[in-house]
Amino acid sequence: MVTDDDLLSRTRAAVWHPCTQMKQLEANPPLAIARGEGPWLIDPDGRRYLDAISSWWVNLFGHCNPRINAAITDQLGRIEHVMLAGATHAPVVDLSERLAQLTGLGHAFYGSDGSSATEIALKMSAHYWRNAGQAEKNEFISLKNGYHGETVGALSVTDIPLFKRTYEPLLRHSVQVPTPDARLAEPGESAEAFALRCAAMLEAHLAEHAARTAAFIIEPLVQGAAGMAMYHPVYLSRARELCDQYGVHLIADEIAVGFGRTGTMFACEQAPPLSLAGAGIKTVKPDFICLSKGITGGYLPLSAVLTTDAVYAAFYGDATAQGFLHSHSYTGNPLACRAALAVLDIFESDGIIAANREKAAQFTRLLDEVSAHPRVRHFRQCGMIWAFDVADVQPDFAAHFHRVALAHGVFIRPIGSTVYVMPPYVTSADEVRGLAQTLLVCLDHPDV
């Protein structure tokens, strides 16, 4: 029988954990997990921990979901993988068709994770402009405090110093424009007014630099690594207008916020076009959409980038070099695609978006006592994401909060002084009541 101590000693000796100073594992060992069940993680001794952050925001319908399990098991008996260069298969075609229907974009190009999706979108945008005879349009802009991944291209448009500073010499220059994060509004200024003020600064930049700008990449509605920074959807509406006006691509990084996290299937759906509202167009449509994390329900690595017919057409021709020559060995893996198809089936058959709206309202009420706690600042909610900032934090606040929560059966990892909750959609009201009580215990604990 594998024990906690056995796993922990072996992991320290053999595994290099992500986003971790390995020396700290001596004092703060990782949680050993043997299995999962719904929203619960279970250690080798049978202790249960509520997965309050969906295992880094990827798990939608619980661990060991029987419908996703069945889809993957069925696919295992057919074909586990075949290269997508020179071959195709039903799962990747079916998934591409369904994603096109959902996004209004087409020709899905697959990667393995969020960072690779960002790389694909950035390269595809710059290559489009080259194919269109405007090779000088190869620069990118993003939001202050934005996060788009940690590979070299993705990190170039990320603005989190902890991740970026060390690798600055390797990165391509990009420009960050002010974030519409509603927490930064002036006293008395509405979130909408602040968003429009930030959009005016985006316009000022584009007015001067559009000739060299390929794309503006943005996390719609919620900037995750910035501490779940939430902003008014009018910013997206205005960004779409400005990108059209100045001939710049709009890349929607829906990696963290897609698949229902913000209350709609994709966050961009909440931003109405400002100038086309009477033309039958109901929501903003980006030029590229990046998808990952929840796409397979937390089962297998997969990402996708979908784009417009106009972008696709710029690569279509006789010259090989005109094509988009990007790949990795597991592009469009059939097992991952079947998991993603099962996820979409659950959304459709169970009416998840509508059900989540009711859950979100209920869970927000259950967190009322947390929002009223004297240490809590900027309590906020967007769909199935809740967050708040904590006043008067001590050094290593996040680590202390994490440990106290673990002792009470909750797996949660604050970002700096921000505590956030992003549970699987199968989480029940009773489980959220327990979560709320644990959050209150942590806020009142003398070590936090």
C-alpha cells in the first residue's frame, strides 16, 4: 500500500513541481492524492479535500466522471493516437465542427495546453499579416497584469513580474495597456466608466502604433493570475470596435474563462457590439479564440485556436511556406478529443449554463458571511468564480491560508493576498456551506 510518507519522499527525490520553490516542500509538503470523486480529492489514508479551485481551473464535472470515463474508454478500443499531418479521425472532426458552432469561428488548430494556444494565435496573427503583404505588423499589445502562459512567446505578452523578470532577455518586446480591473477605479467611478476610460488609453496607443501592431490579446472579463481581476464587458465591446477601426486582430484568451466559468459558454458572449447592435449581431466575436483548461473536463491536455475565414484564407495557396507550419506530435489526440466531446455533451444534455446561473446565485448567498468579514475587501463574483482580497496579510499569507484550509478539508491556493473559489460545477450547496465555514476559520486564524 502506498502511504503519504512514501509518496512525499519519492516526489521530493524525483519530481520537479511547477510554480514551486522545491526547498519549501521540506516544510510544506504537497498533498498526496490517491483518487478523486466528484469535487473531492482523496489522499492515501482516505482523507477528503474539497477541490475548491478545480485542480488549477480545469475540472468542470468532477473527478472520475463516469460519462467522460466511458468516452475515453470507448476511444481506447478504437485508436489512441495518429498524427494529424497527413491523417484525420472522427473525434477531431466532430470536435472541430462543434467548437465552430459554439464560437462562430472555424478551422480549429490544436495544441496541448494554454501556453501553446497562445503561441499558435500570436504566430498565426503575425503570419497572416506577412501573407497579406504587411510583414511590419508583427508587434503585440496586452493588458497590464495579464497572463497568457509561460513559454517564450506567451510570456512575452504576459505581465506578471514573478514569472517574467528572470526570462526578460529571452523575450520579445510587447506593450501593456492599462487594465480595466474594476478595483482600480477612482472613488465614485463606476466599473463601466473606468472600463471606457481604459479603452480610451487603448485607442491612444492604437492611433499611434497600429501600423506595426498585429494583435491585441486579452483575457475576457477576468484576469486570472492578476488575482481574479474582473472588469466591465463594455471594455471588450470597445476593444472590438477599436481593433476593427485600426486593422488589428483581437485575440480572446478564453483558456481560463471559457466553458461556462463566467456564466456564459464563453466570456466574449457577455459583450454586445456597440455599433452593430441593430444588425442582428448579439455578441463580440474575436478574430482568434484560445481554448484549453476545461475543454476536456480536466482529463487530458488539449488546447485549440479557432479563427475567422479571412485569416484561414490568407494561408490557403500553393506555396508550402504560405501555410501555417506549426505542429506537435500529439496535435488533435483522439483520446483528448473524445473527452472534450463528452464535456460538450454534458453541457448540452444537462443544461449546464442555465443550471450554473442558479447555482451561482445560491452560492453567492452562501458566501454572504465571508463577504461581510472585516478582513475582506472587494468581494466579487463572475459566473462560477468568486474572489476577495484580504486586508492586513502577513508574509507568506497564501501558504498559511493554504495549510489551514487543508487542515479543514479544503484544497485552495490564494494568489498573493487574493483568495478565490472556482469549484467544479458538480459541487453542491452543502459542500459550499462547508467551504464558507472553512474560509471564515482561515480568516480568523491567528497564523493567517
